[in-house]
Amino acid sequence: MTLVNGRAIDGIAFDCDGVLADTDRPWADAERAVVERHGGRMTDALRDAAHGLGLAATVDLLAAVLPGSVDRAALREELLSEAAARIARAPLALPGAVETVAELARHWPVAVVSNTPAEVLLPLLDAIGVLDLVRTAVSADQVAEPKPAPDPYLEAARRLGVPPARMLAVEDSPTGVAAARAAGCPVTGIAAPGRPHLADADRVLPDLPALRRWLRPPARL
């Protein structure tokens, strides 16, 4: 039995972007395209600041660097449309994603918890082959506040019927780690080279195959 912070795991909640699906580049490219279309400049610092944020927070961040007055509602729709089109052209499961979810879902109830809106998240999970493997998927537009607020993880725990303290969160961004910790979940970070440092995670692993090797299924009587 795998213990995290001295407690057994009763459920697992995966972030999507950057954990299960390689969508960081499509989102970053969409943000850059929108910013430049409006006469702004997308810097590395701005891109890093946007990583893991919900759509509304990302729109606010981008709007702040654009010249002149910006219609945030229109900017939101433009960014969402741009990102959805790029993701749909090349949805890509990260190495070991499908195998890891399939294996762990045999032993624990599994959720996906994402700051991506449902209209993008659900087709993406279907395209990479994990939608039918998970018990539920919680998107930012289904809760009062997105990550880094605890709401998405609290909702996932409610849907899975497990205490947050016994639901392992798997994250790749400081924003996601903060949300999971605020909800009271133990957190494992997935931090490949070049990814943000995840100092607040309980454990950091390089990839999903490493997560699968670390987790041991609960004993069956």
C-alpha cells in the first residue's frame, strides 16, 4: 500500500495540461498569437506567469500588457478559439499518460482536474484516449473559482467520494500545486527538465511512468 504523508490513498486526481496532454505549446502559441495580433509582445516571463492559470486569470494577465483598452470578454473568446483550434489539430498524450491512467484506474477512482474549460477539456481527454478511463473530469467553469483556489480539487474529491486528504493530486505547475495543497490533498509533482520548480509538492517525479512505478496498488483481501 502506498502511503503519502502517512495516509493511504483512496483516489487520484490528475491535472491535464502538461501532465496527461502536451498542450503547453498550443496554449503558449495561442497566447502569443493573440497578444501579437493586438500589438503586444509575448515575453518568456509573461508566458511563465500564465502557466497553469485559469482562462479568466490568463485573459487578465494578457490584457494588462496590451496597448489601449481591451474588451476582456472578446479577448477570452479569441484566446479560447485560438487554443482550441491548435489543440484539435494535434492532440498529443504525454508519454505514459494512457497507460498510467488505465493502470491506476484499475485500483483507485481517478479524476481529471483542470483549469481548461469543459468545451476544450472533454474533447481533448477523448482525443488522447483517457476520457473513458476516468470517473469524472472537473473543469474551471464548473466551480466557483479555478486553481490556485482549492475549489476544483474539493469538487473532484466530492465526486469521487473520498476525503481530500486521501486523494493524491498529480500536478506540473505551481498554480496547480497551490490549489491541491489548499484543498488538503497530498501532491506529487511531475517536473521534467525545463518545467517550473515545484518546491511545495510532497514529492517530485520526472514523468508518469515514474509515478506508476512509485504507486503500489492497495492490497486486496
